[in-house]
Amino acid sequence: MADEDNENEMQLHQNMNEYDGQNGSILWDCVIISDLHLGSEVCQAQELERFLEWVVSRTRMLIINGDIFDDLNFKRLKRHHFNCLRIIRRNTDRPDFRVIWMRGNHDGPADIISHIVGVDILDEYLFDNGPLKLWILHGDQFDTIVSGYKGLTEFFSALFRGIQMVVPLRWCRWIRRLSKDFQRNTPVIRHRATEEAKRRECNSVTCGHTHHAEDTVVNGIRYINTGTWTEQTPCPYLWIQGNEMGLSQWPGEEQATLEFK
Ligand SMILES: [Mn+2]
């Protein structure tokens, strides 16, 4: 199995190199986004659609690091939400491009989600190009509130969805932010993720989950959180090029050079 994986990986790199010669628009080895919350009223699906359309021809790999969906009620998906899924699915068969889906706590059981997106959903993934050993996982694994009180978390999620239907969007974002701040999980996840990354001999780690985008160093381990696509734009994404990586925002400077159909 491991050999097969290795072979697939080598084939992918070979395809990528061949493709490089034909296309000068590739900017990055990998792009990572998280916490899209498709189906949620506060999801920036329209901007996400524009971003995905743009990024699929500019990176060799796209990793969606959890909370792809807000919940498993797919009746809540609107046109732009479906368009986002369509763009990703349309590009999954390309030999020069790879999409990796990671599970988040909002996504429900991995087998159901795998069936919907048509590929395997991973709990964690290691991006390793030699100098950069980046451990990728959603981060809810370190959240004692979510993992310790499942029933309570579900209750508040349902309550929040109820509130969302009757108050303006601006308030929804504010309430969501307040509840995340109240849980105070941002420092806990930052601390535990970097500790565990160190134990695994990775020099960097990226999570989502907290919806708080940041790029910092803790005990010599680089920690990048990719925030969320449910806040006001611009929305964050992590890019990797060689042994460099960083957070950028969409829409940003790149967009100035864009032409949309
Ligand atoms: Mn989330």
C-alpha cells in the first residue's frame, strides 16, 4: 500500500514537471484554505467561487483543511456553494493537480463526506518537501470543548443556526466570533498543535478551526492558522513555494491582474 502511494506521488510530481513547461502561470506548490462552511448563511461563497476558479490554475496542490460544510443538511447549499464544489470536482481528474480534503468537526462522518466529494477525506496530512515539514490538520483534535462535550456543542450549533435565520448577517458573524472567543480555544490549539508538531519532528503546523488567522512561531515551530471564509472579506489562504510559505488574502493584490469572464 505504502509503495503504491509512493508510486502515485512520484507519478504526480512527474506530471507536474511536464505541465510546468507548458504553463507559466503556476505560482505555488500548494495552497491551503480551511473553514469554508458551505451551506452557512455567513459563508463567502461568491468570493470563494472566484478564488477557486483563479487558484486551480496557479497551484499544483489544493488542500481544504476541514469544515468544508457547515453541517450535513445539504438543502442549505445555495447556487454559489454548489459552484464551489463543482470547480473543485471538475479539477480533481487533472494529472497535474491534486486536491486533498481534510475532515473538520462540522463535516460529520468521513465516509459520508467522502461519498459526496468523491475522494477520500483525511484526518491529517504531512506536506514534506525536504526543508519544509508541514503537518496539516483541522485542529479540533486539540479542542477539549468540542471533543469533550459533543452533545452541548451540537445543541449550541442548532441554536446558532436558529438565530442565524432571524438576525442580519452582520450579527451572525459577531455572535459566531463571540462564541469562539468565549471558548478561548485559539491559544490552546496553537499551544497543543505546536507541541505535537515538535514531537513529530515537523518544523511547522497548520490548523483551521479557531477561525482566527495567524502566522506565528511557538518554541521554534511555525504555526499558521488559515482562519475562515465566513468572516468579512478579504479571506485568508496559505501558500507554499519551495521552502517558503505565508498567509495571503483574497481578494488581494493578485486580483488586480485578473480578468474574469
Ligand atoms: Mn470551522
